[in-house]
Amino acid sequence: MIQKIQTLSGYIHEYQKSITQPEEFWGRVAESFHWQQKWDQVVSWDFEKPDVKWFLNGKLNITENIFERHLYTLGDKPAIIWEPNDPSEASITLTYRELYEKTCQFANAMLEQGIQKGDRVIIYMPMVPEAAIAMLACARIGAVHSVVFAGFSANSLADRIIDCQAKAILTSDGNFRGTKTIPVKAVVDEALEKTRTIEKIIVLKRTNIEVTMKEGRDIWWHEAIEGVSTAHQAEVMDSEDLFFILYTSGSTGKPKGVVHSCGGYMVYAEYSFANVFQYSQGDVYWCTADIGWITGHSYIVYGPLLAGATSIMFEGVPTHPHPGRFWEIVDKYKVNQFYTAPTAIRALQAYGLDPVEPYKLDSLKVIGSVGEPINEEAWHWYHDHIGKGKCPIVDTWWQTETGGILISPIAGVTPTKPAFATLPLPGVQLMIVDNEGNELKGNGVEGNLCVKFPWPSMLRTTYGDHERCRQTYFSSFKGLYFTGDGVKRDHDGYYRILGRVDDVINVSGHRMGTAEVENAINEHPKVIESAVVGYPHDIKGQGIYAFAICDLEGRTEASLKEEIKQTVSKIIGPIAKPDQVQIVSGLPKTRSGKIMRRILRKVASKDLNNMGDTSTLLNPDVVEEIIKGAGL
Ligand code: WTA
């Protein structure tokens, strides 16, 4: 297992080593894994193309590193503890041995259904143990999983199926979330009206709602595994074989399939998990994310299981059946490391301390935050009332594309600072540049956050469109990976993430491209043109504000606004639904016809200071009208 960093001087030493001798450093970390064949070169890279490879010609299977590597010592240890949505339903504990057997069995079942190495498999499932089993079984046979968050619409699901030409879908009849029962298979059926590649659908029975099953294509999960062997020899994967695809939003309309490969992702997932959270054997760890996001991949499933940890999976929502549910679960399982998102912290903070007070929370050692900048107020509330002043907060900065945490305190080892992600992990070589690409050296600087040297779990490409990967991440600043985030390095050398500098909005920790939302709005027949911006939102971090030019004939403003919101919900999913819609007669444009989003952002955030010179616009009058229309 990974040797954890234990002291501040240990961190400094390890960091130094990782940048002066990266090959030796990562080679040593990788030695602790089980390789079917050892690599013959640690890294080769070229950020211009981009072409990055780690542990070249190494052969492995990540599930052997989760199971076979641990079974002798940890076979009877809980790997996954599942807490259902409804607290009166029984929870489920799967030991490493049980999870291994279920993974192998489902791997065999998939093979029997004709799913093979290299096939793309969509996982569209609720937060149940089978979702993790589905991912692990894909990894076992070398099928490429692409998990799609079960809150996405049929349309979003179809886009992803088409983009990766998926052959199979693993899904469920329905999904319990809070007081709701949500149809899942029905959404899959709707998506399939638009797609042509799906040959198999395996459906888990979870809610017992009525579903239609198509003869020959659809099969129940329990039938697929009936009588199937629980023994399976792991597929041999090359270190650089495609491991999984995860779609994420960017500044253009279409979500892109971020591609991760086998070897580097594995090494970095365990390394970062073990160090950041300082997991010790016997600890119980809980990350509240959904497996549909990268956090669920790296820090519910792969990182913790590689480290032989006990990882809790929670099906429900933080406020059901009461707003103390998170804290109740922490006490129930004596959780030691708890990892959640600022939006959840702020939402729970809004209920006051009554829901927190009945719980001891004394098992907690480390509490974490991910997905968006955590404001100081939420940081202090989390620190004082959940961590009881004694748990370090690991504010972890990373991205779908980075595969693992790149900037974060190492719990109890390196210092924390409210609202700061603090310092890079070993192996992570950051650079801050101005808009022209000049490096901003020293401390007390602010600019664009880039990385200048590869790390093992970085994305390799965007599925089916390598040029898009190059353009998006490697062309803004020559020779650098550009994150899309603004950052400040303060006088002590600590990093504070300032948020996106591109047209991406971060709503409750979910990335939304403004163009993606605009495209959805424009689908409404009465909409002529629209512009979407983010604005500060107390709970969600950022809210979505849409300005739309519409043909109002036959509609009231109120009814049209509601229809626009519903259109977005239908096309992308409820998470993308605009919080505010303002109907306007025009949008502020430059003489070359470019929408001046800066002005719209000002209006949406009700801040009319420094509007800048609007007289050079094509249509300066429209600004006054928009300001009035916003009630300012
Ligand atoms: C933002 C989530 C501030 C950031 C793991 C990044 C953060 C985007 C933090 C990636 C943090 C994530 N502090 N901002 N600790 N963590 N972000 O791909 O803007 O869903 O670029 O990955 O979330 O979102 P993604």
C-alpha cells in the first residue's frame, strides 16, 4: 500500500523529489501496485499534441488491485456500506470478498450478454451498491464505462450514447430520492428512440415500478446473474488502454467525453485518496457525491477501494426525511472522514443548528469539501459545528479532467486556511499566467491556473475528437494544461480558487456550459435568441440567469418564462433549469455582433458599478431597458 506523507517536512521533501525526479518518484509510488507486467518507461509526454502516457507497456487490471491485492488481509472487511434513501429500510454491507464475488459474477453475466473488452457501456443508475458493482465489472472485463448521472434527461442521455456509440446500458427500473420515486428505465426507453447502437440493457429492480422490457434486448439484472459463476480472471489491460469516459460540460454547446486511461488513473486515485484524507485501516470514510460525477468515481469507488478502505454509499438526499440526515448517518456508522460539497453545507447551514445538535459527530477526524469554492462563512460553520473545531478541512480542488485531487491540504499534515485549497499535491506542478500567457512568478499574484507537467491521472483525450481536447485544454497557453479556473497565490504561497474564467457556470458544484443552456432554451419555438450567465446564489454558489428575446404572441410573460424553464429541464435535466428568466427585446452586442456577457453578468448579480463604457455597443439603449426589466 501507499506510504502516506506524515509530517510537514515529509510533504516538503516528497514534493521536492516529485518535481526534481518525477520518474523516480512516480515509479516508486507505482511499485506498490500489482502489475501483471511492469512498465518499461514511467512517462512520455508532449503537451502540444497533446500526447501523454504513463507507465508505458505496463499491464494491469484495476480490480486486481482492489480485490486480489487485498483479499488475504482484508477479505472480511467492509468495502461498501450502503445506506438507503429510506432510513427504515435495511442497510447493506459488502465485504471485500462479497464485493469481489459480485463483481466477478456480474462481469461474467455481461460477457454472457455479449459485452466485451473495449465496448462502451453506459451506466445510468441510482446510488445503489450495484452501481459500483457495474463500474467494477466493466473494469474487470475491460469494457469502457461511461456513467451518466441519473438526473440527466433522456435527451442528454441520448447525446452521450450517440457520442460514445455505446453497446449496452446498465440501469434500474426506478430511483428513490427523498419522497420521490423517479422512473429511470422509462427515460432510457425515451433516449433509445434517438439512438441506434444499444444491443443490451440490463435492468436492476429497485423500486418495483412498472417498466417495459423489450424481448431479446432487455434483461433483468437478477436474471442475468442467475446461476452465473463468481469466479473470473481479470482481463489484461495496457496501462494506456481506455479505462472510462465521463461527459462534462464546457464552454461550447456539446458536453465532451473526458477519457481516462488505466494505469495512471489507478496510481493517482489511491495516492491522492490515502494522502489527502489520511485514511488508516479501520476508518470509515464517506463521500456524499453521486457516482455520476468524477468525485463518485475517484473518491467513492476507485480511490477508497484501492486503498482497502470502507466506503459509504448513500442513496438519498441530505434533507430526507429530516435535515439532520447526514449527521445521523455520521453517528450511525461512526464516520471518520466525511467529504461533501459546499452547496450541501450551505443548504444545511440554512436550517440552523437544531438539526445538528442531536448528534455527537465525535468520530469525525477529517472533513472535506469539493466542487466549487467554499466561502469563508460556510468554511467556518463546517469547521466549528461539524468538525467541532478539531477536524482539518480538506478543501480539494480538482476537475473531471484531472481525474484526482491536485490542490488540497493533506489532513493534519499541511496547514489549512479558510477558503483556500492551499498547496499542490506532490507531482503537481502549477503555473499561474496572465491573459497573454506570461508566468506570474512569486507570491501575491492572481491569474489563470495552469499545470506545466503531466500527472498520472490527467485526461488523455476527449472521446472521438482529439482536436477538441487540444483546443480546449492545451491551446490557450503554449505548452501548458489550462484548467479554465482563475486563481490567487497569496503572500504565503497558498492557492485560492476564484472560479471559472470561461463560459462555464458552477451550479451546486455541477458544471454547466452557458452555450449548452442557451441551446436548450433556443429549442423553445417562441424563443428567438438567448444569453445565459451565472450570478451569485446563496445556496447553489451560482445560479443560472437567462435573458431571452421572445415572440410573446399568445403567451403571457409569466407562462413563457415557466415554459422556458421546463424546456431546459426536459432537454438537459432539472439541474440546468434557469433560476431566473428575463424576457428582453434585445441583447447588448458589440459591433461585431458578440454578446456582451459582462454586462449581463452585472445585471444578473444586481451590481451596476463599473458597467464600463456601453456607448460603443451596437445597441446601447437596450442596456437601460434590461436594467429596468431586472427591477434595478
Ligand atoms: C470547480 C469536480 C474551488 C472548479 C471535482 C473546477 C472548485 C470545476 C473546487 C471542476 C474547489 C472544484 N474550490 N473550485 N475545491 N473543486 N472546483 O469537473 O471551477 O465537476 O474547474 O470536478 O469545479 O468541476 P468537475
